[in-house]
Amino acid sequence: MSKFSRRAMLRAGLLTAAAAAVTACASTAPQNQTPAAPVASTPSGTSSQPVTIAHWDWWVTQGPTIDNEIKLFHEKYPNVTVQKTTQVVDQYPNLLQLAMKAGTAPDLFLIPSTPQLVEQVDEGWLKPLNQWATDKWQATFPAESFAEGSNVFQGKIYTAPFDGPAPWLQLYVNDKLFKAAGLVDASGKVEAPRTWSEVRVAAQAITKAGGGNVFGWGFGDKQKTVLPWQLMLCQTSGAPDAQGGFDLRKGSYTWSSNPVFLDWINFFMGMKGEGSIVPEALSIDDETARVYFATGKFAMLIGGVWNQSGWAKTNPDFTDYSVVSLPHLGEKPDSYFYTSPGGVGFGVSNQTKIPDAAWLWFSWLNSKEAATRWVQAGQGLRIFPDANKLEFAKTEPYRQYMQVALDGVRMAPSPGLLHPTMDQVKPQQTLPDIQGILEGIYTGQIKDWKGALLDLQNRDDAAQAAAIKDAQSRGINVDPAWWRVPDWNLTENYVQKGAK
């Protein structure tokens, strides 16, 4: 079981309230075209009759790139149409669950992090891909792309890794505002902060220079998913799982026992107390925050590579910004972002009535050619090293992002590869979670910061222990010791021993 998936950290949690069906930013490939040569254009194993593939994801800024892939796919296979629906990110897991229960699931969908992939497999959401995912097809991927307990369960493949190993969050710096505050070196080049103390000094200087109209730091947490992104400064400061709080070195949650989390709260609330954070942070969403950043409302923003394609669309004249790795507490990183064998991307629904066509679209999206176009479009790194060439960067910020990615990731332990039954342990979410606690601290409703972290740590540890006990009561062989890897050095790649 991996607790270090980049996508798992990015995706919103499962909502408890039932959601109505929401469809936003829908894009449909041409549906009224008559296939010029349906027989010649029919992929092997599919019907010669026109078919429509229902595709779900939650990507907004990546949408135009997927739309282009739909266009190219339709040109090659004119009898196969892809109808894309872009769902609202924070409602996506619940909408997918509702669709599965109603028997109206899409043919192919971007796999959410909740419920866990193993639970989605157990519930019959996903179709095994082995009849198409041959050894030859698997060999087109890098080694360790398919791993039992990650994207393979009991020998059955359910998905393929989409993203390449890269920090999913970076620090974005508005160069114009830094220059206006005098935060440059002798040559006039912007001095981007490397440490938390440098962030705080820069935020103070920019806020002062802005005269009440400009702020040093900003974010948008209206959707209640982005506040923990700010906590990710701990990810490079000695916390191997800064958003989840679990530490494989200890085999337990360390919200309170790892002092870096309280250190960060003191640092961040210090910036808030100094008036360095944009006042609207909790009332605007992430997309609005990105516009604020681009228009000079604040100078530092945590986000991912998707920011860049978003600005190219919403603020095409905005190019005066830099991308650096997340600042760390000390003078050098004490930890990194982590990856593990396997990986998750799209899946084919077990409800699909057109499995061959759905696989054709799945394999298209997971091809080296599509991956190269993805990188060239500025959407981030892909699992294929050949696609991740610096020469593909069309802008300086994107090149900076790619360089950050080269040294920003390490291989984490993957005990689930040694003990596949770990995936049968399913801890229940405890509330308030880290989002709720950080919100309470930020608004002043929670005064005892350390006590709140200790309470969360105890509740999460108890949920983990209860889940292990429950699995054991169901006759599943699991040992709490499997969750502890004491020989893990956070600054080095971990060499997995004895993986099956």
C-alpha cells in the first residue's frame, strides 16, 4: 500500500453528502461525421459500427490537450467517437460512485484516490486489462510500471501509470512583484526563496511595498482542498508524507511527534499575523487565486504544472514568473517527494459494453506518442523518460519546472509489494481531518495547535489499528510491523528488498 501517490495527494476526498450529477466543461468530438472507410478504419476486435466512448475526468487546464488527443484519435478511427465529460474535482469521487450504482458509469475514467483502488477493484468498478495488456505492450513502459498491490491485484492489471515521477507541487514566484520589492541580486535577477525564513522575509517586503494592495503569499481554499497544499512545505523538511501524516519509518502517524508540522503552523500563522497573506484566501477558489497571482494581487503561490497551461488560457500575456522547488525549513532538503513502483491513471469500466473500443482509447492515451504531445503541451511529465526532454519546453517556466522535477523525487519503500494483503486494510477517515484542523487554526477557532495535532495523530493511529484488527478478524494475514521501514533514509532512493 503506497501513501505517497502524487495524484492521491492532489485529488479531493470522497464527499459524504450525495451529489447531484454535475457536468462541466463538456467536450465532445464530432458525432455527425460518416466514417469515410469504416472497414479499413475499424480497430481489430471492435465492431465496424460507429460507437461512442464515454470518458470522464476532472481536468480543466489539461482539457485542451485531451481534446486534441480526441481529435487525433477520431481522425485515425472515424467510427469511434470519444465523448468527454469534465466533472467538478471535489465531487468527482461521489459522482463516479453514484454512476456505478446506477449502472451509468462511463466507459473510461480517470481513477480517483478515494475509495482506494483496491476497493474499486473489489466493488467491480474496473475491468481487468490482461487480455489486451500483453507482455509486449507492458514492455513499452519503464521497468516497475506494473506492480502487485499498486495497479495489479492477484495478477490482474487494472490501470497504467500516467504521470512521470515529479513533485506535484512547486512554488510559483511573480517576478514583477519581487523586483518591485527589491528582491533581486546584483545583476537584477529575482532571488526566489529557498527556505521558510526567506519566504517570510520576502512576503513581508512585498506586502510592505504593495501598500495594502499587494500581498506576499496567497491561495484559494473555497473548495476546502488547497489549505493542506500550504502544509506541503513540510514535504521537503523532514515529513515523508506531509499531507497524509503517515511515516513509514515509524509505522504510525506523526502529526504531533514530528515537530516539523507544528513548526510550519507557527511559520504560516506568523505570516498571517503579519498581514502577508491575501485576506480572501478562504473565500476564493484555486482558479481565482491563480488569476489573482497573474494580475499581481500576491507574489507567491503553491501549485502544480497545471497552473502554466491555465495562465496561457486565462492570462496569455502573463509570462513574468518563475518556478522553483518548495522551500524547506533548513538550508537544504531533509526529505523529498516520493514515488513507488506501479502507478495509477485511467481505467476501463467493468460496465462498458464496448470494451475493445474503450481499450483502444485507453492504449492511445497511454502511448509514447500521446505522452510526448502531453509534455510538449506543457502539461507535466509522463511515465516515459523519452517524452520528458528539456528541449520540449516551449517556455522558460516550463523548463524550470522540468528541472525541478529531475532532482525533486526519490523512490520510497513499497511494503505492499512484499505483503499484498496490506491493501485489505482500509482505515476509516477520521474527522476533523487535517483540512478541518488547519481551517480551524487559520480562522482562530482552534487555539491549542499542538493539542489538535496530537488528537488527530491519536485518532488516525486508532483508525489504522482498528482496520488491521478488522482485517485479521476476516482471516486476512496482516502484521502491523509491515507498515514500519526503519532503515529508510529520506534523502536517498530506497531499494526495495525481496519484492514479489
